[in-house]
Amino acid sequence: MSEHKKNDNVLVSQTENTILKKTGRVDLVKSSFDDLVLQKGYAAYVDKALRCPCRNKLDSQPLSDCKNCGGSGYIFINRTKTRIVLQGMGSNVDYKEWSETEMGTAKITALQELELAYMDRVTIMNGFAIHNQSVFCQIVDAKVKGKLIYTPLEISEIYLFEGSAVKLKFLLPETDFTVNDNVITLNDSYIPSHSDDNPLTLSVRYKHNPQYHIIDIPRDTIASYKRDAGSEVNQTLPNHAIARKAHYVLDETNYGVEWLFNNDYTPECSIWQASNDIVTIIRKTINVENSDQTLEELLSSGAFLTIVSEDTATQTLLSQYTVDQVDDVTSDVVIYVGKLKGDYLTSGKWLIEKITVAESGDEDEDVITIEYFNGDVIGDYATNWDNRVGLTYVADTALTNL
């Protein structure tokens, strides 16, 4: 219904907002967005990016021989373990030719507590991608070496170029080359064939963890008000950013063989090494180092169940529980696993598994301890999962009512 009022010179029309009167308010729930990221997101590492101060005054270009940034102009520090949701970006090519402008681009959603910025580096740990690369070798420490853009999980093919009129040579691991981190070292027999004017070059196809750089943050902050105890409370929602695969952002010529300085500014933030990663330790423990299984699949596998208990009867009972959710973000040395029994909707039985990794005193070995907290009331599961860090866990021998 409209109502017209007249003042001295202007006819004012007022319309009743019947929609607002008849509908309730809608509040966004931050915890629901966080749960989406934690439960459905990829395990990831994020390295903070800073512009390297090695730039010259004339054109602000970085020094090509800088041992901090490797000539890329950026240093990456203080690795953080988190979870992110990664989505591909479609491109409408109905009315234009396909180009490389959007290749390797993805949307990233991260927890609000993770402060993303331009050029931050994101590495997806429970996924893999395939990359092809040409590698120009150099003499470093009296060895012929070449550096890959990404740290390989597996090298499927590697060829050596020996001349335009000569068939490419297929190289064999150990016999012709070794790999350490992302550096390929050729056998000493190749040293005489290499020179600075005519360097040896390789073609390499390999599997690696996907890695991206943040190239745009459409909104610096995403916030929404909600009603809490009669007051309006402003809440900050998860971050959203646009990222692109690393090799599209940093030119391959910026990847020299020389090792770069570690500029992390606290001991706790030292760069992650695969041998110290809790997921890698679990893989080694159950002898599946090269498996492509996700963390959830590893924790559900029969191989993992054989280490959780020495009692066969207990193993059988635990095998009836399936993984519902995993928290490998809260701690660097603990994984929490929420599990439900197969007939959960009838029995109400659930358990929370706490997997802790500790040093054994031997540099090459770590000790995995697994403890439990369980119950048989459906409504209690969600409450105890939210309080998982503060629970009192027991060994499998003390479990009852499985």
C-alpha cells in the first residue's frame, strides 16, 4: 500500500516495506563457513611473501645474484599449516579465442585467521599435479646440477639433449642422476660434456604438489553483522583470493640452482621438511611413502588399523568405525580424527582418535601414540568434537562399549 503526503512544494510518496515486516532476519554463521573449510578443504602450507629489498635504485629491479630471493624479487617465510578450499575458474570462450591469460588460475577460500596477501605461496599437500619443464644445468660444487620449479614427488621421464642431429638420451635414476629436494644432479660422467657456453639441458616430466601464488584479493575483508545476546556483533568471514600456478607467476629463469637463505624470523617457523611432516610420518609408519591416498584414506586403511592396537579383537571393533572428519590443522604434532560406527544412527556409537607424533631420540625415527575418547549418544559427538583438544584420552586397552 502506498501513502502520499504533501508538503509545501513536493509530493512525497512512501511505500510500506511489507516484505521486511513479514520476514525474519538472516544471519550468516561464521562457524558454518569455517567448518566447510576445515572439513572439505585441502591440507595446505602457506608461505608469507615479502618483496626482497635487494632492488636497485634506478629501476627497482631485483638483483639476479641475490641469495635471498634467487633473483625473483620475493622471499617466502614463516610457513603456516592450514586448510583451504580450492576451486577452478571457468572462462567464457564463446565469443573469443582461447588464450593463456587465465591458465592455471583458481579461487581460494581460507580461514579468516589466515592473513593472505599478494604473492603469498600456497602448496596443496594432499593433491598432485603434472608439470613439464626444460632445465638448464649449471656447475655447482663441482657437480652438474639443474633445479626444478617444484619439488618432485615422482619423475616419470627425463631426457638429455646432446645435439640437434642426435636422438635424445633417456636418463635412468641412480645410474644417470639423483634427486635431492628439487635439484637434479647428473652423474660425474656428464661433467666433460657441460660448459657455460653450451650447457647441458634436460626435459623433465614429473608429479608434484600443486603450488600457487596469490595474485588478487577481490575484497580485503568480508564481514557480516549477527544478533548475539540482543546486540549487533560484527564477524569476519573466511578470506577469498585468486591464485595462479607458480610457474605462470615467477619466470623459470628465476630458479637458479644455488640454495637460498632461510629468512624465517622465529625458530618455530623454520621451513617445513617432508621428513618432519606428521602425514609423511604416518605414510612411512605403514610403509606407503609413495601412495597417492589422502589423509582420510590413510586413516581408514587396513594398514593403519594394524598399528592402532596390538589386540586383534580391538582392531576388529575399531575397523567398524569410519572417518567422519579430520583436524590436522590445530597442532603440528597431533591429528584428531572423528569416527562413527557403521550403525551410528541406531547405536549412536562414535569415537575421537588422537594421533600424536613425538621424537624417539633417533633422528630417523618418530613414535606415534594413538589414544581415544568414545561415547554412544548421538548428540554428544558434535559437542565433544568441538572440545576435542580438552578431552582426556585413554589407550585402546581402556576402551569400553565399542
